[in-house]
Amino acid sequence: MRNSSKKAGELDCIQFPEYSLFMRTCRDGLSAIYPFKSRSSPDFHGWKFSPGWPPSYQAFGRMRSLLAIQDAIRLKPTRVLEVAAGGGGLAASLTKVGCSVVVNDLLEEQITGAIKEYCTGDTIKVVGGNMFDLSPIQLCKFDLVIACEVIEHVAHPEDLLNHLKKFLKPEGRILLTTPNGAHFRNNLPTYSEISDFDELESYQFKPDADGHLFLFTPQELSKLAETVGLQIEQISVWGTPMLSGHFGFRFMAGRFLTRAAYKTELLVQHMRSSKRERLCVALSAILRLP
């Protein structure tokens, strides 16, 4: 367990997955890590089976999936709840390694159809609807609660964290991922710059980039966690333009840059926290009860 005396926003270094695994996801899509039944599943956007070479959003998304699986498995959970589960690939991967997984999504029919594409889909429990309507009485408690790319869509993020922690066992964790508000290309307000959160309520829960209400810096997320009675166990940033394709790098995308993009990520993790915050587009955190 990490030292709970970490200063607010002090960054951890990421342990990236092996280069060979990242290379496979860039070449073969998320089928390199998600347990699909077959290659006959619809792949309209090319995420499942098609290549996506860095620098690009496609390569960035593959690394994000790799890191989420890696972080979740490292925590060795037995029971997992994933809210706003999207395509269900993370849940399917955790079920494959023996976890009991419950997924939630506003679009119940969509997530139910999505998990049928996986070999482990039959063992995943689906609970549809608004996450705030769920209760631990209904679902019991979990070793791990996952909310990937969710908090930036919620008008009252303190309510979200207070709600999610109700589902934690005493030694449970919350795994969050969200865009990094300290990134040099961020044009949205950050959490501390919002004066009236109530005005944002009608815009929340939209499933695309326009639904981002505001972003968090590492310091803001750390302080919010402390406010709601959670401790930061790990907080990190990653995703340089050499991987994500920001700042025009996407026009250079190609297989020949895969190793360079990977090594750039490793190099940046050794920079000072202030420089990492400015360069990296992604923020991830693991929270726990005191």
C-alpha cells in the first residue's frame, strides 16, 4: 500500500505494460486484450480488430485500456462494480481472470448487447439506469469500484464520490480515469473555476466530448477526494502528444513510430511533476477509505 501522507496532487510514476503488448493492441485492436468470442462482431470504428498506430487517439485509447486493466488486476479484487461501463471490455477482461463483475450503464440495452460479444459475457451481471439510483442494499459491496471517464460528465462530482464509496468494502478501492485539466491544450474550465455547479445539471451524462463539463487537475482531484473522506493511494498522469496525436502529431501516425511513442511515455514519467502535468492528457487515480 502506498504512503497515505502523499501531498495533494503529488504524482506517482506509471508502470506501463510491456511494449510487445502495446504493439499488439496497436496492430490488432482491443481484441489483443479483450476476450471477444470471434472477429465477426461489428467494428464500425475500428477499435476492436483494426490497427491504430501512434501518434493518434486510437493508439492513446489502446494504452488507456491496457492501463485500466493492469491497475484493476494489480489490486486483486474479488468483486468489482463498473459504473458507466460503455463497451464492457474491461469488465469482460476482469471476469476472465476470476473476478465477479457487475456493470452499470444508462444504456442498458446497449451494454447488454455489448457484453454478449465476449467469451465471459454470460457471467457478468448487468444493472441498467442512472448510477445514482443504485444502492449497496441492492448490489452489496465491492473490493473495487471503477468509474472510467465518468467524473468529468457529472455536475456534482463530490456527490459521485460520496455515492461510489458507499459500495466499498473496508479495504476497497475506487479506480478513476479522467482527462487531465492541467494539460497545456485544455480549453475547458477546471473544477476550481466553476462558480455554479447547479447550472451544469442539464448537460451531464452526455456520452461524447461535448459532455465534458469541466476537467480536474491532479491537485483538484486530490483535494476533492480528501473533502469527501477518501485518500489518494495513487495518482498519475500520462499520454504525451507523441502517443495521443495532439498538437498536430497525428499527421505523423504510423507503425514506425510505435516504439518512439512508447519510449517517450517512459521518459516523461521521469520528469518533474509540474512538467508531466503540462504534457500529459490523461489522469488516473486510485482512492480508498481512510
